[in-house]
Amino acid sequence: MIEEGSFRDPDGFVFTHNNKLFRAVAHDYKQNYDHFINSGLYNKLTEQGYLISHREVEDGDIQVKGMYKILEPEIISFISYPYEWSFSQLKDAALLTLEIQKTALEFGMSLKDASAFNIQFYKGRPIFIDTLSFEIYQENQPWFAYKQFCQHFLSPLALMSYKDVRLNGLLKNYIDGIPLDLAYKILPRKTLFKLGLLMHIHLHAMAQKKYDSNKVRVSELNRKFSKESFLRLLLSLRETVEKVSWDPKGTEWGNYYDPGVHSSRYSEHKKELVASFLSVAKPRTLWDLGANTGIYSRIASDNNISVIAFDIDPACVENSYRQVKDKKEQNLLPLLLDLTNPSPPLGWANGERKSVGERANADIIMGLALIHHLAISNNLPFTKIAQYFSQLSDWIIIEFVPKEDDKVQIMLKNRKDIFQQYSISDFEMAFQKYYTIVQKQQIENSKRTLFLMKKL
């Protein structure tokens, strides 16, 4: 079965066969592919951990009519999208793209596109996944991926840095990157005095408008672009990306687990229960829904369970990713997710980018200090929550937070209490339509209860 998101590439496509993933390479890409392999560029990039590795499928194993090669790439268990990344994840993806382009030039090749979707996060690091993005470098040709790089990386990074970190969400509306003219209009005036942003966004947007008109002479379009000019462009882009920054503080949940927010015994007992429940379920993969900075996620990841730590708060995801980098963690991937409005299917015929639930499932999901946000802040009935969670995994660890809890009382302070069916018995009744309660335990120094459940 051909993957819907790969139809735009004329040089090949991704497909599945017997539950395995493959990439077909077209004959038209033969010269580029052979140079990519024989020049040593493939070995260089894979040895550095910049590019996903693959094996060439032997003749007779799989045959696809009209294809030059069939490749079986190393598997990445969960495909994430740029609008789910933290600021530093997008920044690291941008820097990797530029480093790969610089390395490619050394081997006589160039990237024909610079899409952020070509990057994934694997074992705690960004990695390039599109083997067919490389083409033989043509002297004096401009970098045709320059505009795409600016739209996919520089525009959102600048908007996140200088306006609001949540503007990364615009990438859901613009899956080929945030248009330069839109970034130009939104960015504050002070960015005109930042040389890199002036050149690569503001002046680039104005030049784009000019080149889209009919007033451009053919001689202007045919200006030579030497390799030295190419390298200077890459250096300028790198310096510009490196200078944009964002300080993850001041958000609603960024200090949720700071000392003093909860008693230490509450936190320690909760950790003990989570570890105990995981030993019963024995999952290989876990999704932590509302992970905050990943304190409880790491109970699983430190025990070689592959964890995706979802949270709605950009500061939480940013801080968690920084910890992944600092500690070189390989089993945890922090991602942005609004659980009340999960990433939808996007692109042509809603098929190019899959929804969260379509991309993978977990062996177990975890929802700690979450249920009151869904049920009270967002008016979601317990039955709706239980039904959706049951679609994501066979096991669940979930914390019930009663009305008497301080956090719930704060929520109810400025709104009418219409939640007459918000009790632990209502919660259990709703979830038992989909799950069997395996274990339940009140968490010490609290009125909260932690449940381990298995789907019916």
C-alpha cells in the first residue's frame, strides 16, 4: 500500500508490504541515487547520525514494476510533525537541515527541497528521513529549496521568538511553511534591524512579490549563483537561526511540579504506584497525555519503555526536550498536543498528514492530573473521555482528582458548578464500559486515586 503523503515526489514513493515499510526509487532518479551512494555521502551522513539508514532489498524479495531500487529504511516508531514540536526541536531541525546541505555540497550534491517534514526525532535527536531529497549539484544554479527552508523553519522560529511561541500552530494551516509575506506582516518592526531576519524574511518577502510579478527580466532570473555564494548563504542562515531564541517561562503549567506545589510524599507515592502499575502491564510503548515536563514519563523511559510525552504547554515541552538533550535520553519524545483538539489529518484529501491516532497506538497511556482538566475545564463527559482513550491503547494508568481537591476548587471558583456527575463512582461507572479496573490506590497525602485499567 502506497503511503498517501509520498505522492508528490516524482522520484519514488513510500509503501508498506507485509507490515514493513519500504521506499521505491524510480529509474529517473538512478543517476542521483548512484552518486549519493558511490560518492560516500550516504555513509558520511549515516555515520554522523544525520540520516536514517536503509538496506537495499535484494532482487526477488520485493518487485515493484518500473522501479530502479527498493529500500528498506530503519523504522521510526512514531512520526511527528513540525506543529507538534517545541521551539528548540524546530530550531535543531533547521540547523540539521543546513548542516546536511553543507555536507552534501562537499560531495557534489544538494538538497532539492528543505521541508521540515523531512526531519523526525529518533533516539532523542533530529534525523533526516528523505533519502530521495539529494540531487547532483549544478554549478551556478540557485538553491531552489531556499524559500521552502525560510517558510518551514525561519518564519515560524522568528514568529515564535519575537511574537508568541504558539504561532507555531500556523503550520497546521500552511503545511508548506508559513508564507514569507505573512511573517513579514506579523513580525515586529524591531526585526527589521536584525540583519539575518531582514535579509531572509523581510527582503526575501519583497523580492518574492517582485519575482511573482510579470515585470522581471529574464536576465535577472539567470544570475549566476556560485558555490561560494551558496556557502555564504548557508552560513548566514545558520547564524540567523542560531540567534533566535525563546525563554520557556511564564506559562500556565510550566511550574506545576515545582517544589511546594505538591507535598513530596504525594509525589513519591505516585511515582511508586506508577512504577508498580507499569510492572503489571509490561508495556513497550507509552503515551503520557498531559506529561508536563515529563517527571512521571521518565519512570517509564528510564526502564527502556519508548515514551511520547504529550503536553499542551509549550514551556513544558521545551523544558522536557532540553532535558532529553542534556541527559542524552533516547527513549522519550516530548511533543505538543491539545488533547481536546488533537492534530487532525491534513493536506490533499486529508491524506498527506495523519491524525495522532492514525500514526500509531501505544501499549499503555497515562493520564495523571488530567481528568479534571478534561471534565471540568472542557465540559467533557467521562464516557467521552473513556471511549476516546480506549481507542488509543489496551491499558491505561489514570488519576482521579475529586472535587474537594484544591486544583478543582480553583477551577470552580469563577464558574458555576454544573458537574453533578463528577464523582469517583461516576468516573468508575463510565470507564468500566470500556475497561476492567485492575488496581486502584489512593495516593498518600491527597484525596486523589490512581487506577490501572485494561480494555475489555
